[in-house]
Amino acid sequence: MTNPPEITIEKESARQYTPSEAAERLGIKGAMLRRYASAYEETFGRLPRDERDARMFSVDVVQRFLTVRDLLRQKDVPSLREGFQRLRDGETGESLPVALSDQEMRMQLVLTQIEGFSGTLTQHLASLEQETQQLREQVEELRRELKESRPRRNMFDRLFRR
């Protein structure tokens, strides 16, 4: 018997995005990303840099950018700076949604699919249990018929045996 393949999940929180990757993920241009980064650094401090002194963006930072972007689009905050200040101050009520990473979104999709399959499988299992019970009853009936027919067959064999 072979063991199932081991599933490994990349530690997404350790991932660092380059400026172009972060901009693409946010759906914004590089110039707008620099505005986000500048407002972020005013609120949270300097972002990590690579060997060329280019900003690097962790998954958490990109999630914060996504959250502030959504706040701006919903007109819940007037500026990037205020959006990041609200994040810093812990204002994470319903009006401040947290953006999900790609991996979290995939996991959420899989969970939704599993929940859908769960209902279907539960119905199928109930149907199989009912069918199994019917088959057990049929087997028991056949056993009774076989048991009843054996003495007759034995008597017939005794009478007409050569």
C-alpha cells in the first residue's frame, strides 16, 4: 500500500514582492505604488529594501495596501495616509475589510467546494445506507428460503438416489 503524497503549502507570509509584482497584484501602476509605499512608511516606518535599495513588499504589506485601496474605492477614507492610520490604530470593524492573499482565496474556494461536496456526499451516503439495508433484508430472506428448502432436497435425494 502506498502512502498518499505529502501536501506542502508554501509559507506565503515570508514571501517578498518586488515593486512590479506588488503593483501587478494591486492592479495599479508603479507611480501609484510609490504613493502607497510613501504613505505606508509615514505610518508604519521604512519598508525593507533589497541590495539595490528598492522597496520590498511582504504579503502582509500588500494585504494592507489592498485593504486601504478598497477603503478608498468605497470612499470610507479620503486619503492613503488616513487609510493606513486607521489600520495602525486597529480600526478593523466591518467598514475595514481585510484583503485575502491568493493562497487564502484558493483555500476559501476549496473550502466552499468541500462544503458543497459534503452535502452531496451526505445524501449519497444516506442512499447507500438505505440500499445496504434493503440488500441485507434480501440476503436474510434468501437464507431463510435456502434453509427451508434444504430438508426437502435432502428427502428428495434420499428417495430417488441410486
